Amino acid sequence: MFGLIIPLGIPAYLLLQVVLPINMTGGWRKAACVPLVFSVPITVWCLMAFVAQSSLWPLTFILFAPLGTLYLVILLVLRLARNFIHA
């Protein structure tokens, strides 16, 4: 099970990071952008490591992506629960 979480974390994170801020408004949008505070510097670092021909250049992003995905999924669930309660 855990072996699937890591590889699926990157595409899931990228998809959610694009879709959620577009579909949310106000404070929810700001909350959806919080992982960018970490992912942008990590991406820059990974690109610098790639240019330096490091064999471990994607490792930092690979380890971050599942955590970012978890945060965004929890945020989505909270928003859906709030909308369900107030509907």
C-alpha cells in the first residue's frame, strides 16, 4: 500500500495543486496555495540539482508530493463537508 502512495503522490499533487486554487475562492483559495510555499523552492532546488547532474535530483520533490497531496485532500474534504453542512 505504502509503495503506491509515493509514486502516485507526484501526479496527484500536481493535479490538485492546479485544480483546487482555480475552483476555490477567498480563504479556501489561499489555503489551497499554502503548499506552493514549499513546492516552489523544492522545485528550484531539484532543477539546480538536475543541472548539476545529481542522480538524486527528484528525491526531495518525491518525498514532499505525498505530504502536499494529503494536505490538499484534507482541505478538499473540509470544504466539501462545510458545503454539505450549510446546504
